[in-house]
Amino acid sequence: MGSSNIRDFLTSFSPSLDFFAISSGDGRIKIWDTVKGQIQTEFADIVSTGGTNLFGKPEKGHLSVDYSCMKWLSLDKKKKRKLGSSLLVLGTGSGDVLALDISAGQLKWKVNDCHPGGVSAISLPTHDSCIYTAGTDGIVCKLDSMTGNLLGKFRASAKAISSMSVSSDGKVLATAAAQLKVFNCSDHTKIQKFSGHPGSVRCMVFTDDGKYILSSAISERNVAIWKIDGGKKQSACCVLAMDHPAVFLDSRCVDAADVDASGLYVLAISEMGICYFWYGKNIEELRNAKSTKISLSLDDQFSKSQKISTIFAAKLQGTAKPASAHIFLAYGLVIKPSFEKVIVHSGSDVKLNSSTDGILLPISQSRKSKKGSNSHKEVSALDRANAEDAILPIPKVLDFHHQKKKHQNSAIVPDEVMADDLANDKRGAQAKEEKDDMEKAGHPPTICMEDRLRTLGILDNKDDLTSDLVFDSMKTRGINIEANMPQKK
């Protein structure tokens, strides 16, 4: 995701959608609490070899910070709002695979040089605790989610694998290289192959029933749907058109007792940050369905100053009613994203409002951890609702003595003096009228300290507060200023 698209960002929602992980290419990973809308944890400067200290200085060698893929793993299948059993699995361009323990804030395990040349894809079955990884070496590896130990591997292609996905039950795996190939996970036998993507496949996902595969390639403005039936047909059974290539895909297949509620729901995000939604009761109806768009509605001033404000993550959360779905979105700015659940009806486009409220200030505070030697950077957020005093103007304190000297030393034209005197007389008359109105309304008048001293007889009308002669005048009247002053220590 650069200034105009979202290709360079890595994002992942937790299975419960309560937490959101994002990496913007600078080696930092931020975990956002989607309910509170604030940063939960931040990872930076992960040591590349051997250590589990996340905040130490990087050692020499290849530093594994150019993350190429990211998946969130929940070891607790019950969707509870907690981080105690959550791991964030990442692949790097240097070929390493690592898992971050979100609750402990440390590296859980790491596999060095798992895929020489770089890790290109990570996929996790819903009903299994293993992890599948694919790389540019054409190899698919199966890792243990708790330890990172290698459980098995096989060669899926002679060319670099650009994308991979595994079905929710963990029985079928699909890879994309020059062709799309479907394998049986138990014995690694090839079930079916497809052709039709001239470019590298960027994203690929199974439907939750395991009957279809959705894919989209670089420079292709469409989403292809492939039916897995073991046959020899190699073409897509359905193609969904988009205005720009897709960077993310999601789907949900509903097989309900109510025929009207059944159907296939498809979600995609384009490079330009526009979310697309399709619905069809079957493949034939989905093929003819018109896309429903979800985009941001920005004013001209905001869109010119903040060009990266966009939708950069989405997830199908469930179905509301036939042809409608609940979609959970992350949108706005990457430094302070907004999270919202929207109901989308097929055929009705949605516009989301976005503003500059809640943008993070560029202020960081360094704090040492409890163990002493390691440091961690905190990021402070300042929302518009909690920062009313921050937008008030700063009062100016005038130096009257300096202003008077400056006035005396400057050359003054008589006409200008007369104009100033008239303006001062006018302001004085206006102030007197306001004072009389306040007294009639029952408000006590505001008395200047100088006027009060003159009323008490301490100062004469001839005394000038900016001159030292006023103190000599007070001494001649018997007023001892130093009598009540405390003694100097």
C-alpha cells in the first residue's frame, strides 16, 4: 500500500475480529484493539538469529524485517476476547518463518531459512493446529504451530509459488505457480489443475465448504472462481469483474434450510482501497450479479492532504438476511485506523465517512521495560473528543513597557496620532457602555489593579507604572514597600 494503493501493507484480523495486526513495511508490527480503537502491542527490531528479545539491537547478518505474508492463529477455538492463546505467524523475504506470542510480547519460535529465496504464502486450516508455508523454491512445508518443528514437506511446483491456500478442514491444499494445482494434504497427490491466469496469482482462498477456489492475479481486474470436482476442466466457472486488481479475497458459502438465505457471498478489496461485494444463490446467478461497492466519502480538503486514507482490510462476519452480509472493515489512515461493522445489501453501494479526527500525533515516548535493559516505544493517541483544550489559541502576554519605548522611539506622523487618539476614544466609549450594561445586568465590574491603587490613594494620576519614579513617589508619602516583604535567604 503506497500513497495511492494498498499493495505494500500486510494486515490480518484475529479470528474473533477483536484485534488487528498491520505491518507497513518498516519492520514494525502493530496490534490494534478494534473495540477500544487503540494500540495494544507493538513489535520492532526483532533479532534475526537465536534470541527471543524483541527490543534488542539487531545482530549482524540478514535482518528478518521484510515481512512478505502474515496470518493470525488462534489456538483456542472458542472465539473469546483475549490474547492469551493467539499467535501471529509471519514469513519473510529472507526465507524465515516466525511466530509472535501477542500476549507475552515476545518471539514464540522461529525457523531459519525455511524457504531459501523467500516465503511467499502462509495458510492455516480452521480445524487443525498445523501451519502450511510455501516459498519461491516451489516447496510446501507443514509446521507445528506450538514449536515450529517441521512435520513434512513436498515439492508442489518446479517454479516459484506465488500464492497458496488450504481448505478449512485441512484436507485439500491449492498452490499457484504457472498453474493452479490442488493437492490432497494426506498423501500429496494432485487432484486437479487449472490454467487461466497469465500473471502471478496474488491472493487465493477456499470457500468454507471446500467446493470452490477464488483467485486473482497481478494486473487482472477480475476474480476467478474454480470448481473442485476432480474433472479435467481447466477453465474458471465464473469471473467477477472489478475496476482494479484485487489484493484481498474472502468468501462465505451459506447452505441454509431457507432456500432464499442460501448462496455464495464474495468479498474483495482492490489496489485502490475499494471493497467489492457479490451475492448469488448459485454460480449461474453469481456470474450475472453486479458488484456492490464500499468506499470512503472524503471531502476535497481531506482527500488532497491525506491521499493514503482508504479501506485496507475487510472480513465477512456473517449474513444478515438474504443477499445481505455483515462486513467488518478497517479503513482511514494506517497510523490511526477506524474499525466498523457495516451491513451491505447486494445492489446498494455504501459510502463511509472519514475525517481527520483521532489521527495520531507524531510523538513517541521511550520507556524501559520491567526487566531493565530493553526499551519499548509507546505511541500516544490524541482523539478530537479528548483534546478540546489542545485546539484553543495560546494567549499572548504583552510587554507594555517595551511597547511604550518602541512607540516613543518610532517616528510618528501627527495625522496618525490623531487617528489613533480617535480610535482610542471610540474604544473607551464602547468599553464604558459595556461596563454600564454589565452593571445593569447585575454583574460586578472588572477593576484594573492600577485603577484600584489610584482609588486608594497609593498612586497619583501622574504616576507611571512603567517608570521607577513611582516607587520614589510612594516613599515620599510614607509607604514602605519593603516592610512587608520576606527576608532574603
